[in-house]
Amino acid sequence: MDRETFKHWSHKAVDWSANYMETVADKPVRAQTRPGDIAAQLPPSPPEAGEDMAQILADLDRIIMPGMTHWQHPRFFAYFPANASPPSIIAEQITAAMGAQCMLWQTSPAATELETVALDWLRQMIGLPATFEGVIQDSASSATLAAILTGRERALSFSGNQRGLSQGPTIRVYCSEQVHSSIDKAVWIAGIGQDNLVKIATNDRHQIDTGALEAAIVADRQAGLRPATVIAAVGGTSIGASDNLNAVGAIARRHDLFMHVDAAWAGSALICPEHRHLIDGVELADSFVFNPHKWLLTNFDCSAHFVRSPVDLVRTLAIQPDYLRSQTSTGLNYSEWSVPLGRRFRALKLWFVIRSYGVEALRQMIRNHCLWANELAQKISEHKDFEIITQPALSLFTFRYAPDGVANLDDLNARLLSAINGDGRIYLTQTRHAGAYVIRFQVGQLYTSEQDVALAWDVIREIAGSLDA
């Protein structure tokens, strides 16, 4: 493809993207295809000769788009948001054009230095103490893995990477049942094992029971095990549960445990001072992560990972073969702060977003989302056939349909959710809480309006009524 042809099709792609953003609200939110529908339309073997871009784009619309779930839809109320704002998309285009591999300072000095500054902007925006330094990871899962590896190494006096784990003490990691499944996966990958992830019961506020946590640590140590890390949740994925960081942090300090805070979704809300009580005690943590690619308008992937001691993180993850040795002495190579060696220039889109919107506009968006979620939860609570199961945590709550005389509410709500998502006007997902099947509702999409939230309630009631009939 020559430069003029590239310009032509790049402009076509921009027009396609702009048209998509303008019309996405007219599409069903969730893909309405069945398993195998898309694959059946694709040739089983790759083409020997190049094909025309016009045909490729036509097939994008004909084959691919019907199988896409539209995360940028204003009535996407499922999971958590994954916002791709216009400034972020523009920055991503530029990043793709440069195609830089930003693993070392010398491989793109501007990428490293912008990342340092942009992460410090984020630190200030969410109210983290100046003792924290940040790095961009691809996801909170990777940040959590890096934290668990660091906690493991610290507990083993940094001998695990060299000697392995087979001859050492049994490492233990602690969390509540409200944490994300990425914690489970991280202990697998770290060689610690599922049996050594100790899940502590929660109290009536859905917070980790700190008395039970401390008792488990003491019992494990007396049994010859090696307590290493405690994970605290801020805005857990299921119902938005948040642990008491002051209490957890005090235990971590008392027993010399590495403390990681997973605020993947809720961390963005900390740009609003009224929500910062959620991280009271965060100065006691060693590691903290949140995802601007969820609720801060920076398209996936961009996860902000903050640590109090970069030295421990680098000591755990850095490896320096001769072919990667820098010819400069900056000492700041972010590939040594991450599991992957290769690194995209993610800081550029974060910089574009913060500068383009400004912090106050981002705050107002989050405040609106929280307000609208709370107003809807109030309406649902007042309806005789519905009940709120967990009260709003920021912009997330859970509910279920519970008309009189129905014995199997789990089955009823599963059928309701299936019918809602098959209808296509809104998209919701489910979880289990206290053993019950419940429906999650979260507001967080950039283009969502108060009217979209009101429509969601209309759709929920309408479809619930049709199930009765």
C-alpha cells in the first residue's frame, strides 16, 4: 500500500469510525448472533493474493459487525464500562502510526517521560500520597500478578526467582470472597496455588472480616506457613464491595505482609473528593491499581499501577541480558516494572484524554453516573414486584424480580435477564450474592444519558410483565 492509497483508506476508516459513534445507539447492544455464525462466513484458508480494501471493509460491515457487542452503546449497563472517547481514539491512531516499542527509555525517551508525568497527574487526581510512583500495565490482572510476585519474593527474601518454590516455605495470600477472579489466576501463575489463597469471610458491610484475617495469619504462621500478601478490594466486581483499608493495612504492617489494593473500576471515581473516603488508609498499602480504560475515557488497554517501593517491583521483575542493556544511565526502564518486555505507548492516549476533557468534566461525568444509578435503585426499591439486593456502590447496584407466589426466583431472574438481552435495547449481566442469582446494573458509558437510564427501567418492567403473561 503506497502513501496515497494509505491516506485514502485512512480517511475512509475515520469516516467509518465517526459514523459508528453516531449510529451505535440504533443497534442492539449485545450481538444477536449464535455461536458459529461468524466463523461460518469466513473462508477456511487465507488468501494467496492480496484483496481490495473496499471488499475488506464491506466484509467488515457484512460479516463482522453483526457479531459485535457494542461497548460504546449508551445503554450498555453490563460488566463495567470500557470507554473509547474521541481524544483517546485519535491518540491511538497516532500511536499505531508510530508503532514504537517503548520497553526502555532509549527506545523512545518521550514515551517513558510522558508516562512518568501522566501517572503522577493521575496520582494527584485520585488523591494518592506522593510516596507512590506509577507505571502503566495492560490490565489490572497484570498489575495484580506483579504485586503478588513482589509479595512472594519479599516474603522469600528475594530468593524465589533464583531457587524456585519447591524447597521453600508454603506462601500464603489472603483476601475476601469479594475480590476479582484475577487474584485466583495470579496465585496460579505465581506458583503459589489455589489452596494457598485464603478467602476470608466478610462482615455485614461486605468487607473482609479483619478479626478473621488476623486469626488466619497467626494460625498459618504457627503452622509453619509463610504469610506473604493481603489483597484489599475497593469497588469489587460483583457488587462493588470495598474493604476497610485502615484496618487491613494495620494488620499487614503488624505482620509484615505486602498489601495490594485492587480498585480496578472504582479508582476512577476517586477523582471526586467525596468518594476518597473509600481509600482512607491507602498510605499503608504497598501497591494500588485502577483502570482508566474503564471509567476514565481512555480506551483499552491502560491500567495505572502505583507502588510505594519501585525497588522491590524491579528487583522482582527486571532481567537485563546484554542485548537489552541501555547505553544511557537514566535507570528508568518501565519494562522492568512489568511482566511483558514489550510495551505500547499507552501514555499518549491518557495524556490526550486528561488534557482534552480536563479533570472537572471527568468528575461531572462520574457524578452524573452515580446520581442516575442511585435514582434508578430508588425507583426499583419502591416497586412491589422488585427488590434491591445490594445498595448502590458508586454507580453499581444489584436487584431481582420477586413477584409474590414465585417459588424459584433464581430461574425467573435468569429468564428475565435472557429476555432483556435478547430484546437488544439494553444490556445487563448477573452475579450471585449470598447464594442468590441477582442482576447487576451499572452506569458508566460515556454517552449514557439520564433518559437512557429511564428507558432501561421501562424495558425491565415491560419484559418482566411479559414473563408473567
